[in-house]
Amino acid sequence: MSSPAPNVDPAPYDALLLVSFGGPEGPDDVVPFLENVTRGRGIPRERLEQVGEHYYLFGGKSPINDQNRAFLKELRADLAEAGVDLPVYWGNRNWDPYLTETLAQMAADGVRRAACFMTSAYSSWSSCRQYRENLFAAVEGLPEGATAPKLDKLRHYFNHPGFVEPVVDATLAALADLPDDVRDGAHLVFVTHSIPTQMNDLSGPPDQGGGAYVRQHLDVAEVIADRVRTETERAHPHELVYCSRSGAPHVPWLEPDVNDHLAALKEQGVPAVVMVPVGFVSDHMEVIYDLDTEAMATAEELGLPARRAATAGTDPRFVRAVRDLLLERAAVERGEEVARAAVGSIGPMWDRCPVGCCANPRGAVPTLTGEREPIDQ
Ligand SMILES: CC1=C(CCC(=O)O)c2cc3nc(cc4[nH]c(cc5[nH]c(cc1n2)c(C)c5CCC(=O)O)c(CCC(=O)O)c4C)C(CCC(=O)O)=C3C
Ligand SMILES: [Fe+2]
């Protein structure tokens, strides 16, 4: 008796599009990149100069593009090995290769319908809807006569086992790397990008009361802390804290800041910490500057032993999650029943963002890939 053939049919998709943030590749790129990111955002000049310095400290080069190149390579190899025959494209919101250029290429190649995988895992305007607004703008910007492929965003994966399992292992590895005499009392400090509290209040579908961004992170942190407890047979207390606060000082953002939190833990007599950057999918600038450079210096000054857990990056389980999400959605679009993997208490996320989900605090802007296109708020 033969078992049923595994589903490797990507139809109705004829391409996969990796959608990312983009980052500068050298010193001359830094200012134009920051201008791209912050156009119309009211970020104080002082903050921009500071962030510029973070990039210059690393030769003006963000690691994010190379990380996406490495991810693409693994993703193509994974798809090929699994027998999924599908070209993979890559486009960024804020730097070369820009989404518009990539979509123009896809149109020229005759791509009619593409699934989009975003390098951003959670709900909020910054981490989801802004990507969808940028997809709309990129399609609008296509040259005359080019027919854009229809785009679908693959569902949120913050609670997909392929994203969470590598972070569990990374947390265990970071704990194991702490000195023996402080390990047992170590706290797990889950870290994500701060956003304005209003943006968190608006995150998720309007009928779910907002706050999805924080709720999703808390749920994943709970799952990881639980798994770590099972593996180590020890309950490491955990907290969710924030990094990379921006904006004007009088505008409230999510707190506490990771640096303040480390000081508070030291004050309480906590012997060590593992920082788990659960809000990020690779070791880009927020991780290598805000955590590895700044927060590590804070820990050092405090005399608080600290380790930073790796991000999912190119872990084969995370790469495979993209394939699983793609084939799952393809089956859904063909009208088939699917199993949807998810860990934690929230459950698998929707395929199309509901109307008004993660509203733009500055007002309605057209988006793609939602329940209703192009304007849904
Ligand atoms: C939630 C979130 C994520 C995680 C989800 C995701 O990954 O999308 C994220 C990722 C990233 N953010 C990045 C870079 C920047 N973000 C900025 C500004 C801002 N980020 C915000 C939020 C987020 N950002 C917000 C609310 C602002 C304020 C301005 C605004 O309201 O839009 C600024 C301007 C300077 C400053 O204000 O700090 C820069 C340079 C890079 C590239 C890193 C690299 O180059 O390696 C990545 C991956
Ligand atoms: Fe950001």
C-alpha cells in the first residue's frame, strides 16, 4: 500500500515573493536609506543621527540584505529538494532590490499570482499593514503596460512551530552558555521592537479590541518559557521588554526598555539573563546594535552576566515553515481542507487580514492582500 503523495502542488501560485525591510550596503547608502524609512514620519533629527551612527559603527552596512540572500538560497534549495517547482523573488520596502523593480521583473517573466512571505512575524501597522501598503504602492509604481501579479500574503507565523522551535533551542543554548553558578537563577528576557502604544492599541482586527502586537508576543514568550522549563526542569522567570524606541519623546511607546529592565533585574538581585529577540527573524541592526552592542554594554556595566539567544535566521525548520505555509495556502486557494500548524493559545492566524486590521494611525492608505482591496479602512 502506498501512502498518499505529499502535497507539493503550488498551484494557483506561479511564484513566491520574499518581502523584506531592506538596509544600507555601505556608508553612502545610510542617509538615503534613513530618508526612505522615515519619510513623513516626524522622527526627530537627533534620533536619525543616532541611528545613522549605529550603521556607521558597522561600516555603513546592515546585515539584513546578506541575511535575506542566505535565506533565499536555503529556501530555493528546500523547495527544489521537496519537488516544489516555483521561482522565488525578493523585494524590499526601503532599499534595493525595491519591491517595484521586483514586481516589474515578475510581470516581465509572466508571473500571474504570487504568495508573499514577509520577514516580519507579528500584527501591527509597522510589522504588517505597512508592508501591505508598500505592496500597493509598488504595484501602482509599475511601468505603463505591466500587469502586476495578484499577491497573497502568507499568514502570520509568530506562532508557527517552524519559527518557535529554533528560538526554543537558541534559548536553551544561550542558557547553557552562562556560567554554572548563575545559570539556574537566570531570567529569560524576551525582547521585541517597541512601537507607539497607540499603534499597539490599533493592532489586530478592530472587533478584537486591539493590543494584538503585545498579546501575540506574550503568548509566544509563554510557549518558549514553558518549553525551556520542560527541558531544563527549572522555571526561569520571564518578561517581555522592548528595544529601539524612536519617535518624539512626548509620544508614549511600549515599555520597559531593555536597558532599564536589566538595571531593575540587577537591583532585584537576579544573577543572570538570557535575552531572546523573539520579535525579530534575523540578526539585523536592531539585534546587533540595540542588543549585542548597547544592551550587552549595559549588562556589562551592571555586572550582570548576559547572553543573547540566536534568531530563527536560516534554521532549516524556519525555512521549511515557509514551504509549509506556501503549500497550505495554495491548498486553501484550491478549495481543499488543510491542517494549520500553530503553538500557544492564539491558534492559526487568518489568511487575509480583516478589514481595518492594524489601522494606520495616520489615516487610511490603500493596501493589498487583505479581505478587501485596495482600501479597507
Ligand atoms: C515593529 C518593528 C519592526 C519589527 C518588524 C519588522 O521587521 O518589520 C521593525 C524592524 C526594522 N526596523 C528597521 C529599521 C528602522 N526602523 C525605523 C523606525 C521604526 N521602526 C518601527 C517599528 C519596527 N521596525 C517604528 C514604529 C519606527 C518609527 C518610524 C515609523 O513609524 O515608521 C528606522 C528609522 C530610525 C528610527 O526611528 O529608529 C529604521 C532605520 C529594520 C532594518 C534593520 C537593518 O537595517 O538591519 C528592521 C528589520
Ligand atoms: Fe524599525
